[in-house]
Amino acid sequence: MNTRLSVNINKVALIRNSRLGNYPDVIRYAMDCEDFGAQGITVHPRPDQRHIRYADIPLLRRVVRTELNVEGYPGPDFMELVLSNSPDQVTLVPDAPDVLTSDHGWNIPEHADFLTKIVGRLKAAGIRVSIFVDPDPGMILPACSVGADCIELYTGDYAKNYELDREAAIGKHVMACEMAVNQGLRVHAGHDLNLGNLEFYIRSLNRVTEVSIGHALTVDALYYGVSNAIAMYKAKLISNM
């Protein structure tokens, strides 16, 4: 199983937005990440546009050569944005407008009617749909029932507990992944994965198609450089193929 590395560039956009102007150039950065080996670009535009802006999406759509994954809560503005720009993938997250970062997955049964309609609209437009979920085996069949192509397992709690007891931290992820694969879903993972905990995660699950990594990779790039950081993360994935 070849696990793809999608680089989340939100934090680079946050740096750009801290000053007037276009430095660093987020679009150029995305292209450079691909040149350095990234196999996808992930962005998560939020209503306050504190990092990636809605205006960035059509520019990214024109230049991204691998896969463009747009994450977000599927409100009216977000849906208009993605349907107008046709990214390769949309990842649906249950974030409230004022949340700092994604910290939990969907309760799919509770929102089944809403998600079924949203997934149907996206798939009718030819967009692959991933649903952000906690590592709960009870969410797998509901994800299938609403029509999702993929799930993305929230790995924040895994990362938090990795140093305490990595075997306990990974357990539910393994069960959810196995069930999802058996149901024909692609399995993605993301949130707080880093060079320290990534290899064990991928080796333990073995069937993860894609990881989305932004914050840790951006921090590591400050020390090692962007090209080196991407290569280091890919090495953690390749070593587990």
C-alpha cells in the first residue's frame, strides 16, 4: 500500500496574512511542494479566512498537478466555492465557524440526511468525498450509507497519547480502518501526525491511502527546509509500503 502525502498549506497562508502583500506566495509554495515530492495539496478555508482565503482556491485549482483536497464545513458559501472550482476531493468536517482547529469527527447518524444530500451534490459534480470521523468503528457503515468514498480518521487523540501508550492509542484506529477497507472505503488520516508518530501509525494500520499533514511539516520545514521535510515525511510512508 502506497500512502500518499498531501501537504496542508494553511499555516503558510497564515504567515502570508500576517503582513500586507503576497509573501510568501501560497500558490508558488503549493507548486514547489509538488516539485519537492508532495502527492497532493490540502487547504481548509474557514469563514474568517484567517489563512487560506476563498480567493486562493481558483488559483490553486489552475496550478495543482497532483490532487487538490479542500476541507471544510459544507455551508452554503463553502459548497458554492467547491462546486465552482471542482477540486479532486472535498473532505467534510463538522467545524463550528469559530473553532480554532478541527478536533472531532462527524456523528454521521445524527447528521445522516444532511450529509447524504451534501455528498450527493458533490459526487454528481464528479468530486470524490471524504468524511472526517473519529476512530469509531460505529461510524463506518453510516459513512457508507451516506455515500462517502473515503473516511479521514481524526488522529489528534492518537498523537496526544502516543508517548504514553502507543498501542492503546492506535487500537480503535486499527479496528476502524479494517472495517472501512472491508466496506470498500478508502482510509485517510490527519491531525497532529508528525515525524515521531507517523511511521508507527502507518505500519499499524497498513491500509491508509493518504495522510494530510500541515502544522508539523511546516514547523519541520523551518529547521530542515521544505524539500527536506517533505522527503523525510515520505520516507516514513515508504518505509511501511
